[in-house]
Amino acid sequence: MLDNFGNEDNEEFDDFFDAEEIESALEKYQQWKETGSYYFKEEEIEALSYHFFIEGKRAEQLEILQHGLLLYPTNIEIMIEMANYHSMKNENEQALDILLNAKNIAPYDASIANLEGVVLTELKQYDEAEYAFDRALENMEDEDDDLEIEVYINYAQSLSMAGHRTKAVRIIEQGIKKYPESEMLYNQLGLNFIEGNDFTNAINYFKRKVDDEPFNDNYWHQLGKYHEISGHDSDALTAYDYAGLINDKADNAFFSKAGILESRLEHTKAIESYKACIRSDGDVYPYICIARCYLALNDAKLARFYLKKAQFYGDFIPEYQYLLGYSYLIEREPLIALPYFKRLIRSDDKDFASYKALMACYAELDKKKDLEAVVKKLKKSQRDLYYENWRGIASIFYLSEFVDLFAEILGEVRALKIYDQELEIVMKVIRYDQQPSNQNKEAIMKYMIDHFDDTVESIRTFCPELFINDEDFKLNYNLYKSDNNDEQ
């Protein structure tokens, strides 16, 4: 329940404290560490606490908060920060003690009551938490909209955890009535159903809401979301379209629509929908999604064009690094691509996509010994990962015509006898790849009825031409994908 705290402060940090203020406070902090004495203003204590929180320096944050309370023992903001610190470390009893002292100083402070409700919820003292949230709403100042929205959300989460989901819905409805444009409240409304795994009632609920308020794009988006979760992609797309027609800034609806279109291999349409949710608010992920779609269309240059727009945050997003490397790989520039995948594997040795891309680089360079070394290392250090992804490895051998390596891995898989179904489908795909005919294609498509995921994965890895360019395959893909979702 405290996740929002970290995210909001991360986004709003620069609004509270500019770089000069932080730098000045850090200089004082360093002098204080060296001399043992220095005077801090209250706002400098708060600025340093936020800074250390964002940087993940918990020991330094605790140190400055403790010093702050020595200097300003009745400062409510510092007390709340200290209580938050203990709560995030699951030291909830200590957090409650601090909040009790804060209440004695400011008994009608809504922030104190809100955090008290959060802490009591973590302690499973749900009745006491409910009382605290009620007190927070009663004492809310008119101008503090963000805090009031946060209280509604925390209150609903607490009620859901206590099993009172109907009441949780009513609390969020109360919040939406006051703040009809808050996407966070609509999202929480949907989460109340998710926590109960109650998707059918979620769909029925939001159907009633769009009947009552047909021009509320947030309700249409939520309806689409639960159709999508339930596997009703066509209904979800319809709902997302309505949301977009009502509000051309319904970014979440455009993004969700794009995700479905991408999953249906309709990459050109997906790109247009991803573009519709691009705003000037620093969110770079749509650019990465657009790049991913262009790579699926084998357009590496346009992919890199959009990746460049996300470059500032690229070092922090593994997918960015992967897509950049992959863009060079599909242009048959494996030497440029190699460092990207090596770097990704060093940071996450369970990232099979990067292992496979690295193997593809060595195969393209015809460096068989290097390829074998990667495969042996993976098999030795990540045995489960190796066998779970045997098709990906075998496809590199097959497409690169390393016949001996391909025969070797097929022999290993046959001997295990637990991948017989996958192996049978792979051999059907290879037969079509070597002897293209309608009869062999139909033999593959039949497997999509009962073994959709395995068949699609085998086609994608062993016969990419069929996967990317064949219209019959795309038609069957969307048909059986829809049927598969309905069964699930």
C-alpha cells in the first residue's frame, strides 16, 4: 500500500526541491558528517530525506531524520517521514508510536490519520484502520486533492484486504463522485474486482457504468481492460475505441488497444495506436513499443529512430538495450549487436532472449566454437532454462545449418521424453519449411486448435517466413487465438 508513496515522490521531487537546494543541503550534510555539528533548516532535513529515499540510501535517510527530530521534535512532516521510513521496513509498531506522538501535536492532521490507516492495515487491524481513514477524510483540507485521492485508494485497499469488497467499491465510487477525472481512482475500482478474481462481475459492473455514463472514457477503458483480461479481445478493442473517441487524450486506452493489436500481429495498426498515447510528460515507453513493432516489420532504421527518442532513459530499461542490439542483428551487423546482448546477460543471466540473440550473432558470424561455448555454458549453469527453451536454441542450429548441433539437441530432447508434443510440432513445421505445400501447411494449422502456443512458437522460431508473411497463418492465428482465450 505504500508503493504510491515512492512513485509519487519520484515524479514530484523536482517540484519540491530544485538541484541547487539539494546540492546546498548535501554540502551541509557532508560538513556535518566531518565536523559533527551543523545547523539544518527544517526544509533541508526534508529535502535530504527525499533525496536519500530516491537514491535508495536508507541508512543516510534514517540518520538525517533522527537528527531532524532532535532539532525539531514537533515537526509533523519530519515525524511522518520517520513513520514512513519504519513502515516501509515493516517496523510497524515503531511507526505507530511515532504517529501517536504526532497525533498528540496535531490531532486533526489528515496525513497522520492516512498513514496510521496504512500501518494498521499492515498489522491486520482492519477496524482500527477503517476508523483512521474515516478520520482522515473528515479532517481533509479542501485544497489537498492529491492526499484525499490517496486516502480513498488506501481505504479501499484496506477494506478489500479485510474481505469487504462491496464496501471498498462504495468508497471508491464516493471518491470518483468528487474527483471524476482521477484515473487512479478508476484503476483502484477495477483492482477491487481483481483481488477477488471476479472478472465476470467486473465486466457487468462496468457495463452498467457505461450505460449510466456513456461519455465517461475512464469507465470504457476499465470495461476494455476486463474484457482483455478475460480473453475477449474484440470486445476490449471496441471499448478502447469508445474511450478514444470520447477523449483523444485517453492514453491508457490507446496503449491497451495497441498492445492487443501487437499481440494479433497487426503491427502497423499497433504503431498508430502507440503514437496516439505519446505525450510530452517524459513517458518514453511508447517509443520503445513502437520500435518493437517496427522490428517485427523488419524496419531497423525506423526502430532506431524511435529508440533514440527514449535514449535518455535507455540505460535503465533492458528492453531498450535488447531492441537496439536486435535492430543491428536483423541488418546483419552482428559485430555491432554483440556487445548489447553480452551486457544484458551480465546483468541478468536468466534472460534467455539475450542468450538466443547472442547465439544468433555468433551463428551469423559463422563462429561455431563461440556458439557452442555459449550453449554449453547455458546448459551447465542454467539447465532448466536451457531445456525450457530448447526450441529457441535448436532453431538457431537449424536456420544456420549446423546439422550436427541440431541433431545433437534433438537427440537430447527425445531422450527426456517430456517434450514429445513440442518435438512433434517442430518436425511438422520443419517438413513444411523444407517442402512447402498446402497439405503440409494444413497439417501445422491443425495443431493450433489444441496446441496453440506451442504451434505458434514453433512456427515463429523455425519458419519465420510463414510467421511474418503468410496471410493464411495470420488469419488462423487470430481465429485460434480468440478461441484459445475464450477457453482460458
